[in-house]
Amino acid sequence: MSIELPRLGNDEKLSLKLRRAFELKGYHLFRVGSFEEYDIYLKNKSFLAGEDVITFTGANGKLMALKPDVTLSIAKSITNGAERKLYYSENVFRRNKQTGEYSEIRQIGVERIGKIGIEEEAEILNLAVQSLDMVGKSSLLISHMGVVETLLEYFDSPYYRKKAVEYLKAKSIHSLEELTKEAGLTDEAADDILSFSRLKGQFSEVCEELKEIWIKRGFSDEPLIQLYELGKQLAEINIIERIYLDFSIINNIDYYNGLVFQGYVDGIPHSVLSGGRYDNLMKKFKKSQGAVGFAIYLDEIENVDKKSKGDEDETWVNIALPKGRMGSDTLKLLKMADVVLDGIEEDSRKLIFEDKSKKIRCFLVKPSDVGSYVEHGAADIGVVGKDILLENSHAVLELYDTGIGKCRIVVAGKEGFCDFDNKILKVASKFPNIARNYFASKGRTVEVIELQGSIELAPLVGLSDVIVDITESGSTLRDNNLEIISVVSESSARLIANKSAYIFKGERINRLIGILKGEFHENYYG
């Protein structure tokens, strides 16, 4: 009698292959429990991918938590001074970025704990490359926290450093440029930071470009030496051509030191692998060892082969365009790039338009949905207002300020309004997150009332004290006897990109941006 075994999914097949590969390299299976005392996560919240932890009360009355991370449990459990090579295959419990709901996430990873040097880091990177190769066409991007920290020293306040990290991660060079002006940096300092933010590419080439900045300014040699020594080791094991340096890869400085990296696979919109050197985390648990490792997110890999039929040709660039005036103005820019989208300006219900000669496909979507289409990989790039990006905090790259639809996000109130700190300020807005974040940065307690339209009416009828809204000229505010109290942010249409798409289609995306900026002749794009 034959027994039919269940068909394994991509994630299950990969898990078995990875376990075999890790064991052949001398790594041993390490198991941890499904829950820990909540205190370990409370003290290390900034290390976690998100702040939400599922908690429950144990039989002894202690507050417990379902495990949102494996590395914390390992760092806590390992004996001080012990040398360990281990791997794990565990489920963690986090809020799903796509659905917003709590989910059980499958992870497999390796950790090298003990005396960690360049050879051990190279071994981990080699395992990461091999692991990614098991999934498909891939790219491993690395960075160095010591290099990033050195550049951040130009900013003299935690606020500016935090914003600089945010803009570096988003590759938002235009935002970084504005920040250097706001922070009052010298031209030399601003030039260093902007030059640094543009560095990305093959390991050896970027190291040489970085060296120019380093020698010119006389920075500490240690991070640069570490990178060069790592490069030599990667060359010896023949993987240096597989490694790319990209300083937008930044992890929490309080926990990570030195090497950090992320892995991407073509066709998967998010990183599938993440890791780094985390000696600082070990120190928090009073452990003297160094540590380096990575985790692979098996849930991201499950659907790797499930691409739609229309996406079989990887050379297509998919663009999410907002409906309305901003979309119309963006179309004018696309015409500069000689992109012909037949019928897009006609009054029809059609939503997808193509220029087959240039392999460009455009979707027309609601402005508020552009970020979601790009973040989740349905579109490679999109055009969206900065106000929507600030409100929704999409994990995308912000590559270019088109200058379309310039306006300001402001706090406004009735003429002569005076704010008293002894009461909760009522704020009406269709941007509740922007409103909360702005007033939190000012240390002001507020009650935010979310509205969808006619925001100016709220203070006039006593619904709120002030509003947070967008304005171009301020005329609508003045017509309703309202005045601007403060400016939250400037806003305009930004060209955003999916992180993974930018890695695998970056050359075509950059050419398009170059044309929109007027840097290339129209016919250069193709």
C-alpha cells in the first residue's frame, strides 16, 4: 500500500534545505519556548520589529508574552563566555505589516556567538548568500553601523540624528539636503552627508568612494579598516561580487554594532533576510561574547512563484499614478520621457494602461492608496503626496520630489486663538497621525478628532480648538476667519519606489527619474 505524502510548500522545502546547509557548516539546532516573561521585551522594545507584544498572565501571576523575537531569547539564555554555533527554526508572534492583525510568523536563522572577527562575519555572509540562492534571483546588501554613526555626529541633536536616519533609510536625498540646512551645517558637512547618502553598489567600488570622504575629513580609521578587511575575506571565499554596499541599511544603534545586512529576492516586495553584528545586545544581558547572525522570514517566501501571468517579463516597470490633478500633472512629466499611454486621458473606466514599446505599465488608483500599491509590490514606483506618506508611514523609498502640488501642512485656528496648556487641546484633522505626532513632538496633550472633509468648519462650530490641514495659499482659511498658527511640514508629490523593485530594476527607475529631472535626453530611456 502506497502512502501519499502531503505536498510541501516553498517555505517548507526551503526550511529543510536550510537546516541541512546549516548543519553541514557545524551549526546545531537551538530550541526556545513559545513565551517569555514580558519584562525582557519591555526593557528591549526598541530592538523589536514592532512595539506590539501579545501578553497574558501566567499561573503565578507574572505577566508573560508570546515570543515576538528569537535573538533576544538566545542572548538571554547563552552562558557568559560560551562559544556557540547554532541555528533555530521557530515561530514568532507579531503584528502583520500587511494586514495589521497579529500573526504567527515562521523564521529560520543562524547565530554565531563567541569571539567574533572578520572570518566569522564572512562565514555568516557566505551562509546568507547561499541561503538566498536557494530562493531565487537575489541580492545581499550590507552596511556598517560605525560608518553611519560617524556621519551622524555632524548633527548636534537627537532630533536631527533621528530624522537623518529616517531619510537615509528612505534614500530621500532631497529631504536630507533640507535637513542639513535646517540644522545649520556647513557646506562641507552637508556635502559629505549628501555624498555619503548616494553611495551604493559593488562592495569594492563603494569602499573606494567612501575612502575619499574618510581621508578628506580625517574620520576614525576603524570602520573603514573593518570594511576593507571584510572585503579581503569575502574575496578569498569568492563572494565579494555578490555583496553590495548600501548605507540605507541601518539597524538600531543601541543594539547593533559594525556589520548589518538585508537580503532581497526578485519578485518578493520585502526583505526576506535580515541580520548583523549585535555585541551591544549581548552587553545588555551582561554577556562578554560577540555575536552575529541572521533570520530568514519564511512567510515572505511562501508565494515566491505565484506571480500573475502579466508579470512574467521582469523588465516591465509598474507605476501607480494617483487619480485627479496630481495624476494629470504627473502624466505631463511622463510625456517628457516620451512615454505613450494610449487612452489614459480619455474619459473611461479603464484603470491599467501600457506603453509596450518601453514596457511601462501604469495603474490609476486613489491618491491615498498609492503607497500601499508600492509598499506591497503591486507597483514598482508611484507618485504620492508627502502628506499621505507622513500620515501612513509606508515602508518605501522616497527618491524624488517632483515639485507637483506644492502645499503646506499647517495648524490653524480662529483669528486671535490663544492656546492654554492647562487643558487638553482639541484638534480636528483628516491626518490624525500627523496631528498626533506633531503635537507629541511639542509635548502637548491633545484629543484628535478625525474628519474626512470641511475641516475648516470644526473650530467655527466649537468641535475643535484648532485644525491640522493642507493649504496652498491660505485663502480658504482666511475666507473662514482662520489663521495659520504653525507649519507642520511642506508637502508636494514625491516619486516613491518599492525597496525590492529598486534593487532589481534600479537602473530603469533611475533613468526615468533622470529624465523627469531633465538630466537625460528624452530618448535615452528605453
